[in-house]
Amino acid sequence: MTLKIHIDDSAPPYEQVRAQISGQARSGVLPVGYRLPTVRGLADTLGLAANTVAKAYRALETDGVIETRGRNGTFVAAAGSAAERELASAAQAYAERARRLGTGEQAALDAVRDALRAVHQG
């Protein structure tokens, strides 16, 4: 994720952060499920006050661009229907679980294909 704040820009810094994250999420540069830096971490990186970044994150959450999952962090939300969002969330949870179990990508994908075949045949 690359963000740049321009002090000579007429848009306030929080709006620059909001617009850049929103644009990168909608264009796919930041994929669904991408974990964003903490408010403090991003504020330090950009040389902004934590409240400025927090204001941008709140606006992005209101817009449905990002979602906060408590202590787990803030992530790029799935766009689209509720079903698509739920599917993306379930896929993200599965991918994280597979990683924790030490399962490789191919084995994780094979397990999903097997599960889908079983459900569709049943």
C-alpha cells in the first residue's frame, strides 16, 4: 500500500488518506481481505496525527470500503452483495486457518474443491 500526503493539496490530509485507500481498494490494488496498518502505524508512516488517520478509517468504514474486526485489525471489505461479502469473509477465515495449520496453497485449494463437489453431489 502506497499513500502520499501532499501538504499543498486543498484536500485535508484525512480526505487524502480516505480517497487513496478507497481508490486502491476499488481498483484491486488493495485486495479484499488486505490487512491495513494500525491507525498509529499509518499515522507514524505518513507523519500525521493518529486522529487524522482514525477519521479517514471511520469514513472508509462508513462507506463500506474497510471493516474492523476488533483486535484482529482493519481489512479491505468485500464490495458487492451481502452474499459476496459473506463468501469473501469465509474465504479469508479459511485461508488464515489453512496458513495456521501449515497447509500449502494447493492442498488448501484441493480441500475446497473436494468440499464443493461433496456439497453439490449431496
